Amino acid sequence: DQQVKQNSPSLSVQEGRISILNCDYTNSMFDYFLWYKKYPAEGPTFLISISSIKDKNEDGRFTVFLNKSAKHLSLHIVPSQPGDSAVYFCAASVTSGTYKYIFGTGTRLKVLA
Amino acid sequence: DGGITQSPKYLFRKEGQNVTLSCEQNLNHDAMYWYRQDPGQGLRLIYYSQIVNDFQKGDIAEGYSVSREKKESFPLTVTSAQKNPTAFYLCASRMGGRQFFGPGTRLTVL
């Protein structure tokens, strides 16, 4: 049972345009969500996070939106740059008890110059 | 320079042998995690430890073992009981809600 789903395995966007990466979850107990960026053969690097008490969080070119009723979050990158080309993972956790993270399967973003 | 180190970067093992992957952190984080990543899949949790001398099984612990004798170190042993050990292994530590990852170890079983 996949609790965190990224239904788009890949996405191509022109440089300068907006990239929107989506993530759906099924467990209503999740209260903290994160986005990571990963290059091949490297560890993921943290991008941005959001608590369930918020519906939006911004950090520079990156914005994460959370829609709790739809159990959906999205990552917006504006403007997209070629260096943004990587695999993006969303992750969800329950911030009490075991503090485990459940990761989606990732979306490969390619920003075209 | 604080961070998480994993060694070696690439590891080859003969079928039937046990192998230990190293993970060290100097971030003073209490919690540490081991994941594996396979092509087309997300990160799957193998083991995690919230504090020294304590650890719990993750979703795919069969064929793996860990120890947490020191706060800085969380080694993972891939045993011969692991049926499909070839994968990319990632170690992480946690501060607050955020995880920090090491560079990973690519294990290939020949």
C-alpha cells in the first residue's frame, strides 16, 4: 500500500517557466511534509517543508502548497532553471512516536534550455 | 565541516557474504536512519534509531542488521539472508522534522 504517491514519473519544462510537481498521500495522520532533490548516485538534499497547520510555504523560487482535504501537496519552482533538473521526492511523516518518513517514488524533472 | 559520511562509495560483494556499510555523522543528531533505493522506486526504510543503544525495524528489515553503540555511528550489515541486496543505500540523520542524507553507498552483489 503506497501511502505517498507521485503519479508523474517525469516532467519536462522550458527554462524560465513554472515547474509543478505533485504528490498525493492517503494517511490523514501525516502532519509534516518535505520535498527533496536528488542527483544520480548522490544523497537527497532538502528543499522545503511544510507543516499541516499551514497551506503554503515559500523559500525563494520554491513554494510548497498543501491541500489537506484533498490529501495533496505540490511543489512549484519559478522560474525553472537547467540546474533544477533532477529527481524530486516528496516525503511525509507523523511528528510524534516513531517519526518515520514515507517517500514517494519520485518525479524526474528536466528543464530544457 | 559538519555532515554525514558513508563509506565506501562503491562496494562489491560475492553472493553469500556479509558486508557492513559505514555511516558516521558529526551533527550531534540523536536519530539516524537507513534506506535503500532501487530503480524507479522511492526510498524504503530498513532500520532507524532514535537514540543510542536503541533501534527499530523499518519496512524492509529482513536480511539486514544494525547497531547503535555510539551517537555518531550507525553501521548497517547486509547479511547473506538478504535475497536481493544490490541497491543504493542511504543513511540519514534527523534534527527536528528534517532529515539530512549522506552521499550513499552503491552495493553490487556479484
